[in-house]
Amino acid sequence: MTDHALLLVNLGSPASTSVADVRSYLNQFLMDPYVVDLPWPLRRLLVSLILIRRPAASAHAYASIWWEDGSPLVVLSKRLQEAMKASWTHGPVELAMRYGEPSLQTVLTRLASQGIKKVTLAPLYPQFADSTTTTVIEEARRVVRDQQLPIGFSILPPFFEQPEYLEALVDSAKPYLEQEFDHLLLSFHGLPERHLRKLDPSKHCLKGPDCCRTASPEVLATCYRAQCLRSAELFAQRMGLKPEQWSVSFQSRLGRDKWIEPYTETRFDELAQQGVKKLLVMCPAFVADCIETLEEIGDRGREQFIEAGGESLQLVPCLNDHPSWVAALKALSERAPLML
């Protein structure tokens, strides 16, 4: 069978580090109602205000980590795509970005023109959030509906506690954790608290200090913070880490809303004040290194931690195209359930 495609989907990146390209990318990203969940007039006003100054600052940040062959996230995602081609024997392996190029519409239209009728859609996000997983699925459905494409989907669900994903994390991180270090910080991408509350069936979201750690299966299914904590705890168990050797935080806050805590930037200062000198940082919400890992943690985070009294901050690379991740992604994708 060679008519069953695998479509990997990542967040995306500006086409270049120019302010114009960064502005275009940020506009598409922030105008997604799953990202900024405000009514359209308010969202348009807020995003327009953000786009006055943010593109120039972001363009500078992108330029600081841009590779010769392009955006690190795009380059690394293409490397994963190439590695998956050797293991996915059911049909073509394609790559799309939710924002920027190649778009989901471009790729799905091309697959349909090749006679592909079944696609396993693989959003490359271990933990569930409307602003990542849901928006990918809904955009793919919109394209198929609007373009009247004869394509059916199997969809890779969040894999935050799947053994294959966790073992790939262990395999990729082990060489760094075998070196001398004082503490491991697992920094996940943050979300506004309201994103969690609106999906919480129990209506007890963030009501207590341990609510995410004791989440019921029903709550765990859609609670991003609970899934992050579960990923971290299962990883630490597999690595044999003691509770005092690691902690969790959340990065990449945007705007004035209350975001889930603890904040990564706060933890950098706290850990340095507690006497941590050699800090390791992993970012398990990302499967490919990007501006949030390379620049936010690897550059600005390192500078902040050292200024606060630390000696070194080592960024552990994301899964990228690690062989264990390639094998894990194949296994996870092959058992992805059919969703009509």
C-alpha cells in the first residue's frame, strides 16, 4: 500500500528574518482564534497594537538563531520528514506548517492531486492545547471541506504519556544528564490560565496547588498543565531522578493575562539564589528546536541565570531527528485512530 500519507505538522516560522516577513507571520499566528481567543474586533485591535513594535524585536531574536539554510524549526522538521520517509512504508511523508509555508492547504491539495485518499495527520505536539492541536485539526478539516478534497484522516492524538515518546526523551537527554549538573529544569511552553479553565469539565481548574497532579482521566484528557506535569514526572521516573533534582516551569508569556505558573524566568532567579550553579534545561513541549528554545532559553535564559549567580546553563536539544524519536513517531502514527 502506497496510498496512505503521513503529514507532519509543526507550528511554522517566518519566511525570513526581515521585519515584514516576521510581521506577516505574527499576524497570521495571533489572529488565529484558538491562539488569541477573543471576539474578532477585540482580537484585531489587540494584534494590531502588538504588531506596532513586536515584529522588530522578534526579527532581531530570529536573526540571532537563524541558520544558513533557514529557520531552525523548519530545517529540523524537514530533517525529521526525511528520516520518516525511510520508515513510513505506506505512502508519502509530507510536512506542513500551521502558520507560514508550506501551508496545510498547499500540502493537502497536492496530496489529493496525487490520488491520496487517506492521511495520518500528525500534529507534532506532545501535550494537548486548543492553540496547538485543535487549530491544526480544524484547519485540516476546513481545507478538505472548502476544497472538497476526497481525503479521510487518522489523527495522532497527544502523546504526552506514551512510552515511545518518553523513551525517546530519555535516549536523547541521557548524554546530557550523565554529565555533572545541579538541577534539571523542565520548561514547557506556557498558556493563559483561561485556556485551561474553558476546557475543564470539573470546573475546579487551578483551584488548589495539586489539582493538576491529581487530575482525573476526564480532566487530564484536555488539561495542558496536567499533561505537562505527567510528562515531566514520567520522564524523571525513567531517568531515576530524585524529587530535589528537577522541577517544572512554563515559558513564553505574552501580554498581561495571568499565565500558568511557575514561570521559567522566575525559576532561573530562584534556582540561582538557592545555590544551583550548573543548570540543565529541557523543553519537552517542543519536538524541534526553535526560537523558544534556542533564543529564549539558550541565549536570554542563560544570560539571566548567570547574572542571577549561576555558572552555566546547558540547553538539552529537543528530539529533532533523533533515531529514537523517528522510531517512536512511526509507532505512534501507525496506531493513530481514524477520525472522519
